[in-house]
Amino acid sequence: MISTYQTYTFYTKDINQTLKRAANDPIVSREQQYYRENIGSIKTVDDFLADGRIYAYAMKAYGLEDMAYAKAFIRKVLESDLTDTSSFANRLSDTKYRQLAAAFDFGATVTSEIVQTTSQIDHLIEAYTQTIADNDSILRQETAYFSSVAPTFTKVDDLLTNTRARDYVFNTFGIDPDTFDYTTIKNVLTSDITDPDSYVNSVLAPQVANWNTQIDDLIDQRTDPSTTAAQKEKIDYLITQYSKAVAKARNMYDMAASFNFNADGTLDPGVEAMTAGQLKMVTESYVLSQPRLTSTGALLNKQYYEETIFSITNIDELFEDERLTDMVRVAFDIPKKTTVSEIRWAMMQDPSDPDGEIHTKADAMIALAKAFNFESDGSITPGKDIQDADQLFTTTANYIDRYNDADDAADEAAIKKYKLYIGLTSNLNDFLSSEPAAVTIREFALKAFNISPDEISTFKLKQVFTSDPYDPNSYVSKMKDKRFLDLAKAFNFAPDGSIGSPRYAQTESEITRVGTAYYAAATRLDKSDSNKQAAEKEVSYYRTQLQNLETLDDLLGDKRLMNVLLTSEGLDPKTLDQQTLRAILTSDLDDPNSFANQQNNVAYRKLAGSFNFDADGVIRSTSAKSVQNERGMVETQHLYLTQTIEQNAGEESVGARLAMYFERMAPTITSTYELLADDALAQFVRTAFSLPDSIASADIDAQKELFERYLDINDLLDPEKVDTLVRRFVALYDVQSDEQNPLITLLSGNASVSFDTVSTFMQLRNG
């Protein structure tokens, strides 16, 4: 008869060829085709259990045919949440049940429908903070650009046709670049403020005078006791509108004063569009007119303070300069509720008098009094400057240190409100409503991506949020504006405006599977607490980053992610370059000619099926819901073929099947208890080391101790040691089973049998 060794060698000498032979078997091929074509129609555990062919196929693939009758038991396995260590599948000692549960997703590992995940919220807050940090850099860049091109203007149209320079000027003087009137702006820019007949003096000045008169009249009407509440409301509205018009006209006047264009738009010979003083005024105004003071603006204020403070001759002059006054208040952290009169009083006190009333006030007021040299009448102390060098340094240093304290506090409050209110959002209409909470979170989100609320209508925002940012043909993608693309990606609104599920490069269940596999592999040889903690840290990192991952480049560029991923699939990160990995991860598994399908290593196909990348390396715009992803399908079909081959081998020799099974399972075994829990693996070990079968009835700890005398679990990670152990097993199996071992016959010189002869016999017996 043919020996265990010969049978084992026949099936394993070229395992890829053996797999192909098995796949070409008509019965196997038919079952594989049925499974692939119908697994997508399975939506629930009931569907899975009711389809006899699908169910039988999966149970065979995962080596659980003997448990196929126990459908109630298998249901509990399939419904287990593998993220929960106390779930049913995780409490079973046989790892095949966890492998079965991990191959399918029946909703136990839920990807919740949520407007934003924790990662998305954190990412948006980071974007908010970064936008603020970037504003100063943008201000400097735009200012440098305007400063470089302003001297090149030879006529007014040079400015108006340079969109970047024009918008810089418009931003400085509060002009809307989307609604401005070209004729009016040109007339203003070509006005000479010293010429009474210029546009600003002949047209705008009379309008301002009229508006101021209207405001005065309205104020008088409002103070009339007979004015009703409704009338007051209308009056307040009109006062606001006239005041805005006056402010706008003043800005126009300032803009006219900033340029030297003639009425016809030209410049006189030798005259530049802007003098150095005018350019400085405009650039400083631009920086200081921003909604938020940046470090550049703070430094400009510091420079202004140092250049101006010594021109002040008494306290009244100081408080007439609002810019200086505001800086003093900030520098000494004076609360907003403190009146100007209280500040004046403190600055005129003598802090050197220990009995002075100033010492009954807050520390900030005392520090303020010490920083200036004012007498009780508001004059400067004779023989002294308003501040000495130390006082000046203290004031300006305090200012630079504190200029953004109020904004930082406001940011913290805004972030807290955002986190509080965003979870209350029920749908897109709720998010876009005029409710105060909705306005708060919406404006926060827009600011995070440097979008002004006035820049886009609610209608367009709705189109942005209901677009698929990963579809190049969607509305938001066609806007060609990264800000809006990032905004859409930050939320999980469905096309109908409801709250949908976040889209990841991997499903939640797949992320969990990778993390579990990595942890087992990383802690297999070193079970110390420190190593376990390190592995847990990497698993946590993988989960967090996968929730933010958008492209294949993001994945390939992160060595920590790739290390976790490849280790979980049993691949050595050092042996795969980025080009190969890119080819694998962009392979279409439905195409037999794709890169992954052309490789012999099934791990490559499983890797390709684990992600939802398209050929360009971005997350697919559509992802069909299925209880099994491509990776699970590849693994299931590969295991089915493997089980088929092992069963065929078992028909020739039970020992050959045991050897093939052990060789396949060896890299996944992490403890001696796993060996003992699997009868087939335990029998292999007993045979390989000539241990009596009777020990199977001994105490489990005694069996563990005995096994570990002969076998080091860590050796199962070494392919050479596994191969040596398998060959030892196949040599001993026939002897211990009282079967004739051809190796003994060959060694004794009594006979010889060629492998070709054995192969011929095997092919004949297999039809």
C-alpha cells in the first residue's frame, strides 16, 4: 500500500498545482461558483443558515463540517461581536469558530450611523486650530505679494485687473469682491481727496452728510415718549443701515487716500501708485482688519506702541488713542467690565506708597499703576518719561504674551459647544437650520475649513453635504475647491439628508480582524506586560488612523500601519516594496489577470480584498453591502480548496491528512492549550513524539506539561522546524499504525518505489 509519506509528498510537492487540480474538479468548481454568485444575496444569519449549499460550503471551509448540524450553536458564533472579549465566539477554545465569525459580518460589529465619529470630530477641531494658525502665514504671504506688485501699477486698471491685489485692497477696506460696482470703485480710486470736485468729495461727502442728518433725526424720534415699541424697532433698523453706509463711505474715502491715480486712471510722471507711507498704511490696515488678531498684527501693534507712547504728554492723550488704550488693557489683563475711569484712576496712583488706596485693588491694577509715571493730575512725573525702559519692556512683553488670550478662551468655549451640540444633530435640515445651536456648530465647521458663512448659501451647502466626496462626478468634487471637499468628508450625511454610516477604507469588522490577528502575532513570542501594552498601542493606532485614511498613499506612507497590516496577514513587511504593495492593493479580484490574482501567495489576494480602494488608490464611491467582503470570500474559497485537498489526501492516508492539517495550522497556534483543544493537532503531537494515546485522558495541565517537554510552541513559527516535525510524523505514523513504511523498506534494501510510479497510482485512483 502507498505510505503516509508518499501521499503527503504527492499532495504537497507543488501545492499551487494541487490547488489548481482541486479547483478544476467539476464538483468543486460548481460549488465555488455557486458560493461566489450567491453569497452577495445573503443578508442575515437566517439567510445563511437556510441556504444549504452556502452553509455547507462555509462549514467545510473552516473545518467545522462535524458541527453543521448544530445550527443554533453556529448562529451564536456568527452573531458574536469579536470586539467583545466575553462574546460567545471569543470564549470558545477552538480558534476555528473565531475564524468563521471573522469571515462574515452579520452586524454584530456595528458601524453606527452617526453624524461624525470621534475621529472626524477630532480631525475637524484640528483643522479649526490649524486654520487659525495658518491665517498669519496667509496674511504675510498676501501682504508680501501686494507689496511687491503695488510699485508696478502704472494705471488704475492694473490694480483692478489683478484679482489677487484687488481682493487684498477690498479686504482692507471692507468691500465685497462679489458685489462691487466697477464704476464706483474706479471713481473712488481716481479721486483726489484734496480736490473738492473729486468723486469722494462731490458725491460721497454729501451722501455721508445726509445719512448723518438722518441718523440724528432718527435718534430724536426714538427719544420721543410717544414712539411705540414697533416704531423703535424700525428706527433701530434704519439707524443701523445708515451707520453701515457711513462706515462704508469712510472706507471709500480712506481707500481713495491710499492711491495716487489721476481722474483718468493714469499716474503723473515720476509718481508711483502708492508712496511708502500709503503702502504701510494699507498693509497694516489689512493685517489689523482681520476678524482675529494674528502674531503679525500683534507685532505691528507693539511697534506702533513703541513709536507712539513717548509722544504722549498726559493721560488724556493716552486715552484718546483707542489703539494704545486697548493694548494697555490687554497687557495688564484688565477685565472688560473695568471702566475707563477706573483704569485712569489706577494709573494716576502712587504704588510706592504702601498705604495708598491702590493696594486695596486687584493685582492687575497695582501692576498697571507701577507701569506708568503719571501724577495724580494726569501729568507725567517731572524728570521722567511716561515709561522707563523696564516699564516699556514689561508692557510690550505682557501684550505679546496675552494678545490672544481672549481668542484662545473663546476657541475653548467654541470647541466645547461644538462637541456638545453636534451629537444632537438629527439630520441635515437640522444642521442647516437657524436654531442657535445649529448656527454655532455650522459656523464652527465652516471656520475649520476657512469658509466664510457669507461665502455659500444654505442651498449650496445642502448640495455639498449630500454629495459623495469620493465620486469625481459629484457636485462637491466638481467645485474644485478642497475646502468644501474636506467639509463634506468631515460629516456622514446620506444623499437624502439623513445621517449615514462613516465610510472607511476598511469595514469595522475588518479593522477588528486585523487588530486581533496583529495582537496574536505580536505577543506570541513575548507575552510580557510591556509587549502586550506595545501591541495594544499599535492596534489602537491602526484603528484610529484607518478611520481617517482616505487614499492608498496615506496607507503606504505610514510604516506603522503597514507593519500592523502585513503582520496580521502573516507577511514580512521587509520583503514587500511599495510598488508591489500598490499593485496588490489596487488589484481587481474579479479580473483573473490582475496582479494579485496572478500571484501564488493567497495572502496577496486576501490583502487586496481587505480594502475598498479603486484602481486610483482612493476609497470607492460605492460599496455594496455584503455579509462578506472580498477578503473573506478569498479566504473562504481558499480554505474550501485546502479542506478538499486534505480530505482527498485522507482517503489515501489519514496520516497524510493530519500532517497537512498540522502544517497549515502551525503558524496560527499560540499556546499548548490550543493544541490540546484540537483532537487532530493533539494526535499529531502524540504521534510525532511517540507518546501513548492513553495520555489524552490525563489531567489537562499534566498533558500540557508533557507536550511542552517535547515541543516549543515558538518553533511553530519556523518553517524549517515545522517541516522537520512533519517529516518526523509521516515517518512514524505508519510504524505506529502497523502500516508498512516504504522508507524502512528502502533503507533495508528490500525494494524501491519511484515517486513517478506513486504519482501515476495516485492519479489513477483519483480518476
